[in-house]
Amino acid sequence: MPLGNCRRDMSCLNSIKTALKPLQCRPGVSLKVMNLLPSQKSRTVYRNIPTRFTRYVHRRYSSMPSQTRIAIVGGGPAGLTLGVLLNTHHIPFTIFEYRQKPTEKELAKPSGMLDLHPESGLAALKECGLYEPFLSLTGECTEDFIIADKSGSVLHTLTGDRTRPEISRNNLAKLLSSNLPTESIKWGHKLISATRQATLEGFETELDFGSLGKHTFDFVVGADGAWSQMRRLLTDVRPQYTGMQHITTTIEGITKKHPHLTNLVGSGSFSCLGNKHAIISQRGSMDSSRIYLWLTLPEKNYLVDSGLDKMTAAEAKVVLLSDEKLLGTFDAKVKDLVAIGCEEESANNPEASVDIRALYKLPHGTSWEHKAGVTLVGDAAHLMLPNGEGVNSAMLDSLLLSHIVVKACKPAEGSSRMFQRTLDPLLVDFEASLVKRAKSMGEDTDELIDTMFGTEDAAYELVRFFQGAQEQVNQ
């Protein structure tokens, strides 16, 4: 380098040091000069720096290596899967989860079962290097699926072929989180808001966690579920009520305490359909049966107006089993399953009100205006009714997203600006593919839900649906 250039460099640096001295900043510590100068006093100092000096800082230091800051909002299956995948490539990140860290005792409790599919959920676990540990956590619920009418008569049993093993939500969460650096997950962090702003290097997003502070990142992934705060940064679209609600109860130790119910629900999943409602059971940990009362209720406040939301599960069973708009027309042996489920739930949680949840979905094919440095995965991107595909779609989203993040990190070598420049066109393609995939899956889900709840004889319709699907596979 010519001696004159060296002298000019030193002259520029000394001038900037002098101008920034009131702020006690050192050039090169941050490339975002404007962000270092938020106050009125700072802006005055900034204006006193000749333009050629600020241009010099940008030109001279914008390519300096710095750690790319990546955040994942949400510690569900999508967020945890993405974290594990990035960790395998030694890419640093931070996961923010609003819940407190669960205890071992809490993780051992029965929870919903998830069947993972070879092309999505299982593919993600294999790339995480967790397929073998995953298999050791399956078996609490078999892949068998019983379809019965509202009298409890079994119409059809689908026997699983072991290609879609079931794992509990708690076991999946434990498997994924235990394979992450402890410091990478910030528990108890509820996102209040997210704001995005331009910088000298591209864009950054500030996450506001209220009393826990604000944190700024170069790339933020919204994996924060149905009521995503990150979605609000990209679109005004909100989840819509589907006209359906469900109530959850759990029977622990069902085999010893209620063997007649074990014979009814079997070793896997059981669906009893009628009157546009469903009584669904899934076997799980602690020899349990998790009971879901899936109710078609166009009137969103029907259960609230009937006072159910203030009752215990044991108290609610009387209303549920006597009201013909609810489960009053089901057969006695099916009602017995519901009654015992309600009683067991109240025995285990005597102070708790019945667990009622309205079901929502996003319009299928929901998209958003692309914004560099931010994207969505899982329910935050494509919330739909339960269909056995939700967790698989979420984990596939994370798998595909991890591929492009890894691709963007390699040439960036720590430069945030280079990372964003490389990532952005890949992110545009990722989002377009995600929306297209979600639209197709949403339409398939609606077809299945229509079959299960569309008529009084839905159980027979569902049998025909699966038989038709099997015939297509055999052709």
C-alpha cells in the first residue's frame, strides 16, 4: 500500500476517534454507525463527522468478520428441529421460548402422540443424527387405527406398517432439546413485539421481550405457532375460527383400572364418529389413553354460554353426555369412555376447569410480502386443523430452511452483509415453495375433515375414504 494511503487511513481514523470520543465508542466495534448514535447528542456528533470519514468506515470495515446473529422464536418441534440442524453445522443461534423449561416430571406425563413420516419428520430427524435415539422413544402408541360409529361398533382397523412410528410430544421435545447447547435456549421469553430496520449491512430485527430486554438479529425465524408475533411483522392475516372445538382428558393406567376400555380403544388410535362429532383416543406414556372430544360447534360461544368453561371435567360430563347437540346421541359404552376420562381428569387435576380449546386455521396458501432477514415456519406459516401432517410439515420446513442457511453461511465467513446477500434470493424461493406445499396440504386436510365431520354417517364415509386411498396405492 502506498505510504500516502496509510497516512490518509490514520488521519481518517484519528478524526473519527476524536469525533466519537464523547460517545466512548471505538471505530470498528460496530459497523452500524447510525445505530450507535441514537440520541440527539449522538446525531449532532455524527453530523460533525465529514462525509468522507463515514464513507471510509463503511468501505474499510463493512467486510470485517463478525458473527452472524440468528434467532429462532419458538421452541416447539419446528424451532427445536431447526436449532439441532444448525448446531450440527456449528452455526450459532438463539432460541427464545415463552414457556418455562419443563421438568423431568412434567416431560414424563402423557401428551399428544405424533406419527412422523419418512419424507418429512423422519427425514429431518435422520439429518439431525437422531433417528436411532428416536426409535427407542416410540412404542407407547402403535400405528393401528380403529374407526367406529357412534354406537362403538368397530367398522375398520388400519394396521400400521411401521413406517410412521408414533412419539409423544414430550418425548420429541426432550429428544431435540437435549441435543442443543444449554445456553442456546432462552426459556421464559415471551415475545412482545418485533421491529425491522435497515442498516449499513442490510436489515436487522429487534425482538422485544419486555422486562427481559431487547435483542437484535440479522436473521429471525418465526416458529412461534398459531398466534405468532413474528407473523405480524410480515402480514395482517390472522387465524380464523373453524367452527370446531375440542376437550382433552387423560386416563392413566387404563389397562389395570379399566380393562374394558382398553378393549374398546385398542393399542393405538381410536376414532368414534357420529352427529358431526368425534371421540378420539390415543395411547401414550404411563399406560394412558388421551381422550379428545372433537365437537362441531358453529357457535363459538356455545360451550361458554352453557357454563362448561367454569366447570371441572367431572362436572362437565353431565352436560356433554346429555346434550343432543353434543354427545347425547352416542351409545352407552362410548359415553362410558368419556365419563371415566372426565372423572380421571378431575381426580388428577381437582382445581382445574375443563380443557376447552377452539380450533383455528389460516387461509390455505397464506403468503406474505418477502422481507429480507425474516421468515416463518410451521404453524406460524400455515396453521391448519389437526390432520397428522402438522408436525411433519413444520419439521420439513425447518429441514429445508436449514439447507439454505448453511449455504448462505459458508461464503459469508461471519460477514452479516454477505450472509444476507447470499440468503435473500434463496429465502424467496424457500417461501414460495413453502406456500405452495402448504396450500396443497391444507386442501387435503379439508377433504379429510369434511369426510370425518361432514355427515351423520361420517364413520362409514371415513372407511370408504381410506379404502379408496389404499386401492390407489395398490394400483
